[in-house]
Amino acid sequence: MQWSPLARRECRTVLTSKGAWILTALIVLWGFRPTYTGWNAIGQNITIGYIQTGVNVLLPIGVLLLTYQSLIGERTTGSIKFLIALPLKRTHIILGKTIGRFAGLAATVGVAVLLLTGIGVFEHGAFAIRPFVGVVLATVLLLAALVSLGVLLSTAVKSTVSAAGIVVGYILVTLFWNTVVSKVYTVVTEVPVNPYDAPASGPLFFALRLTPDGAYNVLTNWILGVGNSADQFRAVYTKLKPGHGVNAFVVEAAFESGTAPWYLHPALSIGILAGWIVVPLVLSRRIFNTGDVL
């Protein structure tokens, strides 16, 4: 594994970064939200729900900010010349950068998960192990997807300012993804979309889960057993509760039982996350191998 020394260096860079540990603290502070709604939704498994809550918004922001400079930083300082002079293929450089950043961030996010788990056990007692393991593995997939995306950005864009602008743009688009998809769907189909009473449209609901965080929510909601939706588990539970209206897109609320298209099955969100891992890596390798790295 020729890329392993570079991966270790990247891992150390993350572990010695204040930003990574600030992200850890923010995930814990944002995630720990004990509410009656959360308890009614999943009971003592609310401890597992804290992980979804903390990770959903903050992980995309933090990971992209901590990875988009992985290669741009080398260009800015000029150290890229020494890097490509090493006996490493360019593919190995991409692998080393990606795996190293992933390992470092996995360690810091793992600390956040352990802290949330400890707090949850102290407050609520034991929880179910299988859903916990499932949500942790889903979080690993989301983290890998975001690291892969950040490395692609660092490979494709040569200006730090431009890359930072793209990160901000990506964050804004994903934060308002439901609105973006609804507007586009209305323009294309001329069917208005009311999130309180969404149309039973397979393409609409599929588009809502195409972002990494949307696919993550679908997968973790399925694991937690609250419903099929790209929204967070509290909103999904409230949406499905009789007599309650909430701004959330939930398959069970829009489709009659057994009529939802096969491609809306929550398990397919694993494939969406895998796509966000593989496609950016392939593009990063292609760009770095064929382009001007300097």
C-alpha cells in the first residue's frame, strides 16, 4: 500500500485540526435534543435518534470544510511539486488523501457518537443494539460520501476562494433541497407541490432522497422504524400521527398502502450513498491523472 504514509499524514492533519474537534463538540450539542415527540417516536432508542439529529446538518458542513483544501492547499503552498515527485502514482495520491481524511474524521465523529451515546444512556437507559449499529454504519457511509465529494472538489477546483464558494452553495442547496425539488417538479409537471399534502409521485419522492444527507435520513429512519422519508425522524413521526400536519414528505402519508414504487424502498438509499462515494472518487482520479495538477 504505497499510499499509506500519505494517508497517515492526512489523518494526523485532521486529528490535529481544531476544526475537527469543534465539529465533534457541535455534533454533540446539536444532537442532544430530548423531546416528548422524540421519545414518543422511538422510546429509549431516542439515544440513537440523537446521532441522526447531530449528524444530519453538521456533518456535511464540517466534512466539506475540512476536506476541500486537501489538494488545493498543496497547490497553494507549492508542496504539490514534492508530492507528485514521490514514487507514488497519482491514483495513490487520491487514495491516500481520501482514506487519510476519512480515517481522521471517522475518529473525531466517532468520539461525538460515543459522547451522545453516553449521555443518552445516562438520561434514558439502555437502547436496542441492532438499530444502533445500523445507524452507526449509515453514518460511516455518509461520512465516506462527503469525504469523497470534498476530495473531488479539491481536485477539480484550483482556487481556494472558488472552492469555498462552491461549498457554501452546496450547503445552501442541500439545506433547501425540499424547496428546490418542489419548485422544479412544479415547473416540469405543472402540478403544485404542497409539503403538507404532497402528491403521490414516485419521481418527486425519489428526487428528495438524492442528496447524501437525504439518503442518510431515509436509511436511518428505516432502521429506527419511523417511516420512509428524507426528513428527520421527529418530523416523520409527527406527519404520520393522525390529526397532525407538518411540513414533511413521507411516503406512507402520500401513497396508499402497497402502491409506492419499488425504487422508493429505503434499502436503495444504501446504493445512493455508495454512488456518492464511488462516482466522486472516479472523477477525482480521472481529473488528477489527466489534468494539470500544478
